[in-house]
Amino acid sequence: MLKRRLGKYELLIKVQPKTLVKSFQIEVNIQEPQGISFLDTQATFITNDLLPALQKSFDGEKGHVSFKPTVDQQRSCANCSTTLLDGDFIVTYDVNRESPGNIQIVNGYFVHFFSPAKLSTVPKNVVYVIDRSGSMAGKKMDQTKEALLQILNDTAHHDHFNFIVFSTNGSIWKDSLVKATPENLEEARAFIKKTISDGSTNINEAVLMAVQLLNKAHESKLLPERSVSLIILLTDGQPNMGETNPANIQENAQKVIQGRYTLYSLGFGYDVDYPFLEKLALENSGIARRIYEDSDAALQLKGFYTEIANPTLTDIKMQYPENAIADLTQNNFKHYFEGSEIVVAGRVKDDNLNSFIVDVKAEGADTSLTYTENVQLPERDDVSMQQKYIFGDFTERLWAYLTIQQLLEKRLHADSSEEANLTAQALELSLKFKFVTPLTSMVVTKPEEKDKEEELIADKYVEEHRPPVSKARTWAYKLPVSKPANWVDSDPHFVINVPLKNDALCFNIQEEPGVILNLITDRELGVSVNGELIGKEETGNNVISNRTYLGRLAIINRDRKIKIEVTTDKIIVLNHENKKTFSWQKTMSLTKEGFNLIINEENNLTLSFGEGATFLIILHKVWKNHPLPMKFLGFYTLDDHTFSKGVHGLLGQFFHGIDYEISAIHKNEKIGKEVATMNVKNKLLSVTRSSQKDYKSDPRNGIKIPCWLVYPNGKGLIDGTHTDYIVPDIFSIAY
């Protein structure tokens, strides 16, 4: 779905053939019932020699772009074998807007596009909350200052604004919001220029200060009654000072904002806790945007501001025939910004409906506004075939797309029971309409290599690593991460899921750094998994932590002659005599016969042998200035159904289930937790009700899983004692 921004739709095509192509062509066909108002094409690699190969035209409802460079035109020089084609090919266009809205109805589904033009701008009240912690020093702070200075230049005279810069503590520029007079703007520029980076990251305090500023300004009647109040938060890190629990920060922000203001979160770079920022924004009517650490980061920041620079409507309510529609997507919106577009879709359930009336009510800069659209259904049915476009039943697909996005947004701040329901709904729609979403992936099978059954994986977040799809068969499939897993993670906690009891068991292993533990051993299949512990960081003579974590994993498949070593820095694959080393820095996939490895950049890797052994390894990174600056790994079994009955190891012995009974549950007032007696393996054990975090679907924050903790070291639950699982070498092979 192309989203209208700054008065245009933009289609971006990445071009990087890396070689001369005998028959290279890009063809873009556009069909818009409202008519096309303009069509433009740009490419970062276009030269005067390539211009003749580019053609564009539009007339009425149809537009066309064609780019067909000859081999000689592609050459980087007269006799070179290298290509000029390397960069972005961009098509932009807009449609005629004779009325504020356009409704299209095809085969029982409707889509309503709403984008009124020529409206007065509603004044803005903006508090910029800018991270100036030590991690922002250097280029990031320079780019932030550059963007803020440009934003100040574009600030409208009727707007009010203020700055909070924060690190360990927050610092307010002015006691209240000030109007954008030339004098105040010049003073603000001086303040921004002298801002320096230092300290930690106290996001909670800074956000609460911003809300207090807006509250004070509104209560004092300093701001226009008809105005929009925004908080724009920019940070490159994770909260590590003051309140550091993301859930508590989100709760605090939502409690004080109370739906009155909109919060936008801008995450600078890759170390930022982006899921936290996304949830923080969505819970307060805003959006999150990642700012990439490129040379154009200042332009990205300025570009975001430009999108929200001109609000023209607030409190938009879109009302549709109440008894005639179903499955409506979001139809109430806090703001409409000039140059954007509101899209609502739904299902028309009344087959006898003769007309379709929509009322839109909103608040403008000076008065309340009402728009009415009246569509005569028989007339729309007469042209329904024209409106299918090249996408088939596009209205139904667009409805599904919007519904999936909104279900995923709701899932971010739902409780556990509601989250499962929202996930199921989104997954069902994703599979039905073959959308690549966070719940699915895309398989691309090249027909000419079908016998090899080579499959490539496309990650929706990493454009530059997307595999080719031309002349290929594609479909969406369910990711395996929804299956209950057994895992070992954190310091280190072992968690055993028991689906028959809808519960889990857990135990910890306390050992020294350097000890290697056997997690899985299946002598029949010839598969072993071992993990080495790291920890006990020291400063001088002081040990600052006695916790240990998994720092290195080895997966051995004897029959396929494969050894894989995973550390926090790299992944090494030994296949027969061949050795390949991969970095966590790039998304990639490796497929061999009966073996598949997928690395998701700086996040996790999935490893599978055939169809019955699938493992997920998560890379845990710690925030800057953390008292224990140590990366570590988490290990999850996503599929274990083909392991033999003799499979063993700290995790493996539970692959085929375990039976136990819990009795005498009571609260221990001393520790403030429930304790009970567990009857397992003909032994009675004292267990404590606890919880451990499952990071496979939320790698940053994790999801708490209740479990019965067997202490110490799983004694009585595991076979033998934990020392029986210590092996001499990381590549100890199951023979």
C-alpha cells in the first residue's frame, strides 16, 4: 500500500543488478479512478546517457513509466564491464481531488480515501524531548542539531514550542511554551547550538516533564483553544537511569497524557529499544519512526517533522451506514495533516443497499466541519470491473491489509489473553491474503532450481537483502515461533513447557564461567547441542556479578557432518571440509540439503535440520553504560518432534513430555510467593511459583511465563545431578 505523504504517493524500487543486463527493464502501470494530477520519475543513478531510456506519460486515469536502458547505456564508461545501475528508482504521483473523499466499492468491500485540500493550518504546540546522553555524542548530535535548526526555520509564527534536553536528568529551555516569534526562535537556535552530550538516559523523567509543561500552558490559557499539542521524543538508547522498566514508563506516560496529547517517538540508530518506543507512541495516539545513522539522518529528522508540520483537522469521526457494514477498520482519528490521507475500509453486508452515505465530522482551525459523501451503489457496480485494477479484488485486500496492521498495533499493548486472540486473527488474515508480516515470512522458490529445493527468505524489514522474485513462485507461511518451546536463556534459566497442564517448569544452573553444559544429546540421530557459560565480570579485585550466561553454543549433526559454532560475535559453519563464517551484522540465509540457516541482522538465527529439528538462537545485547556490559545468547527449541525416545541432555530429556502433580499450594509470607509440593519421578520436591521471560517473540522485553521453580539446579527434576551434564569440549559429539 502506497501511503500519501507531503501531497504525493511514492513508489521506491531498489536497483542493484551488479552486472550488465542484456534486457533490463522497469515497467510501472498506474490506474486511478480519480484521475492522475501529476507523474514524475527520479533515479539516483540517472545520467544524461540514461535519460533517453526513461519514458513517462499519463492521461486521465492511467499513467505509465518505462525504463529500458541498452547494455551500452548501462556501462559505467565506454568500454567498462561494470554497470551504472546502482541506487533508487522513484516514481511519484498524485490524483485529482475534486472532493475531499473518494469511495470505491467492489464485490462487497468498500475503501474510503479522505484527504481534504485547501484548509487553514491548526496551530501546533510542540515540546521537543531530545536525548543528549553520552551515546549521542559526535555525529548523531551534530545531525540532530542540524535538523532542529532547520525545523526552527520552518516553524509557523502561530505555533508554540519548547525544548527539554535530557540525559541523567532533564533540563527545560523555558519555564513554559513560547510563541514562535523571531526573538524566541533566535534564542532557541542559540540554545540548540550549545547543547552537549553527557550522562545516562532518563526517558521517564523527560516525558513526564513534557506533559507537565503542556498541562501548565493549557491551564494558564497560554495556548490557542483550537490547537494541536504534540510531544516529539528523540533518543538513541534504552532507559538506564531513573525509572528503567519500559512497561512502567509506558504506564506512567499514558496515565498523565490521558489522551490529550500526541506523542511521537523517533529512535536514532540500532541500539535503541524500538519496540518500547513504538508502544509508547501507539498508546498515546502517535507513531514511532526509526532514524537510520546515515549521512542523511538530519534530512530524515526534518522529513518527519515536515509530515506533521501542518495539521488542518482534529478529532475526525467518520460515520458509515450503521446496519449495512461490518468489519470496519479504524474510523476515528486524532489529527489530519496536510498532504496525507486517511483510509478506512470495511465490508458491505446489506446486498439491497441502494446508496452508501458517509458523514465526516471534524474540528478545523476556525470552526467545526462536516463532509458528506453519497455513493449510488448501482452506479458503482456498473464500473466495478474497472476498479479491480491489476490487483484483482483490491478493496478486499486493502481492507485485510489495514485490519492486519491495526491488529498488530493493538497486540503491542494487550494483555496476554487478548494478545493471543489478536495474534491469531492477524495470522489468519496474513496467510489467507499472503501478506508478509511479523507473523509470517515469504518463501521464494526459483523454478530452475526446484530440484535443489532451494528456498530464500525475505525479511520485511531489510529491503537491501530481499531476494529476487521475478519468475518465481511466492507464498506466505507461518513462522514456527508460536509453538510452545523449551529453552534456556538469561542467567541461565531453563524452562520446560508442559502443554498438557498448560503450565511450565523451570530451574537454574549455577556453575563457573567456562563450564560447558550439554543441552541436547540424541545418539540415534547423531545430534548434540552444547553451551558454554560466561560471566563474573571483574573490576579490579571486585566481582560485580556472580551471574553466568550462555556465551557460546555448538550444534553438531554427525550424519550430515555439520558443526555450527555460535558466539555473540559470529557464526561459523563447518560442513565436511568447508568452513564459512558469518557476521551478526547482516541478514542472510544458507540452504543445503536437509539444512537451513537464517540469520536476522543483530537479532536471532533459526537453524533447522530437515523437518523435525528447529532451533532459535537469540542474540542479547545490553544497553550502553550498563553495569554488566556483556552480550549473551538464548537457545530455544521450536520443533523437536523427530528426536528419538532416547534423546537426553538438560533440555532434551523433556522433549517427550514429563508428568507431575502439584499439591499443598500455599503462600510463603516470608518470600511473598506461592510454594507447593511437586510429585515427580516418584519424588516429592518443594517448588516455588515463579516466572521466567520468553524472548522468542519479543527479543527486547520478553514475555513473562509462569512456572514452578525447582531449586537448586533442578535437583530431583532432571535425571542425576547437573554436574552429569558437564562436557569437556564445546564440540563433544553424540556417538
